[in-house]
Amino acid sequence: IIDRTASMWIATRTGGISKYNLVQSSFQSYKNNPNDPQSIQPGWVNTIFELNQNEIWFKANGNVFSRFNKQDKLFKNEAIPLDSYVEYIIRDNDGQIWMAGGSELYKFNPKKWSILNVNCPIENTGIHVLYEDSRNTFWIGTHDGLFTYDRENNLVAKIDFEKLGIGSLTSNSIFQIVEDSLNNIWFGSEDGLFNFNYRDKHYTRFGNSQDTSKALNSQNINALY
């Protein structure tokens, strides 16, 4: 991620974290020191989350978050009180922090360091990605489908690309969700790239053609930006 101070944070599998200063064009690395409890946790860093201008979280082993204070440049390692494995974390447009673990959705309070299961009525399937767009639609991408979530009434609606006739069964395994500058929503799946246009309320598949000039190299889309 690029944080609010124009630094890029790069997660690695075994080498901790690297910070790249975009202004000074310089790198700084942070690695685990087994003799220093205020160093980052060991292991593959798979989650980065910026809490505020002074604090960034990194998650490697289990549900332990390494909370990095930019001022004193020290880590505070603290476990999330949760049995299931945290897969994804976002902040919504109102500032509320949400976490996904397994097939469950949680609200997280960083001041109290407490977590609440909202009992979201998602089918028993793993959640891959959470995303709230500029119109405050809350999207949930799972192993078995795309959902919109009504947080006020705790209701979900499923969008099934196979039933819409534009995808296959594996098209419903959603890995990535992003919004473009025209407020279209894009979904990357195990089988296909899809788009939702708010203007006509229509879902479309892109890059799936026998014409190679109009086709993606692969239909397995695991990253969008």
C-alpha cells in the first residue's frame, strides 16, 4: 500500500516489510528479531492496513497484528481475540473497521481491541474480499458467490454470474473488487472479469472471446487495481 505520508509498504514472504520513500527514493527494511519483542512478527506478511497517519498494521502468523508506530518506529504485537483466521480487513466510508474470517463478518473496535460477529447471513463459504464503493454499497466476494450486504437490516443479496448467463460455476469465486473513475465496479474471479454499471444496473463479462485481440491471457483474475 501507499500510506498517507507517501511511503510504499511492501510485504514479503520471508523478509519482513520494506518501506520505500517515494520522495527520497530510499528503502528501509523491518525484519523479525527473535531477541526483540518490539520487532515485527516472523512469517509471511499477508495483510497491511493503515489505521491512521501514525499507525500501520501488519499480519503474518495467525491473528497476531504487528502494530507499527511511525514516530517511535517500534512494533507492538497483539492478537485479535478471534478463533477463525482473519482473511481481509477494510475501513468503510463511515470509518468502521470490518474483518472477514472464514465465512464470518466482524466489526472491530481498535480502541477497545475488541471484535463483534455481526452474524451476516452469508452461506457457509469462505470470504475472499470486502469492498465498499462510493455509493456505499458493501460488496462481499466469496468462494461461492458475490453478495451485496445491507448493514442496517443485516440482509444479503447474491449475484450469480452463472445464473445470469455470463459465467460458469467457478466465475462465482470472487477474488478482487475495485471501482473505476466512472464509478463502474469490477470483479475478478476464478473464471472471468466482470463489470457492474450503475447507470443501467447491468453486469457484463469482459475479455472472454475467441478473438485473441479481445481476450484476456487468462480468465483467472486474482488482482485488480
